[in-house]
Amino acid sequence: MTFLNQLMLYFCTVVCVLYLLSGGYSAVRYFRRRQADKSAAEKISASQSAGTRPEDPRIPEQPS
């Protein structure tokens, strides 16, 4: 690895660590949570408006 590549690697590492320490991790986590919630809400509203029923259980019931 050349000196320039090593310098860029260390610089990026330091910048990422400082970003995470300054609260960037929580911002990323909240952004992903909002995206997941929005996607789930869209799926629920689409399934309710289409009148579909929930999926059948994946594990079939065993006779007793």
C-alpha cells in the first residue's frame, strides 16, 4: 500500500469515528427507522385497501 493510500485510509477512518462519536450514529439509526416505518405503513395500507387477508402460518398445524 502506498503512502497516499494509507494516508487516505487513516483520514477516512478518523472522520468516520468522529462522525459516529458526535451523534451521527443516532441520526443514521433514526433515518433507517423512519424509512422502515414508512415502508411498513405503505404495505399495510396497500393490503387493507386491496382487501387481502394475512398470510397463512408457515408452520402447518400437526394433528393431535
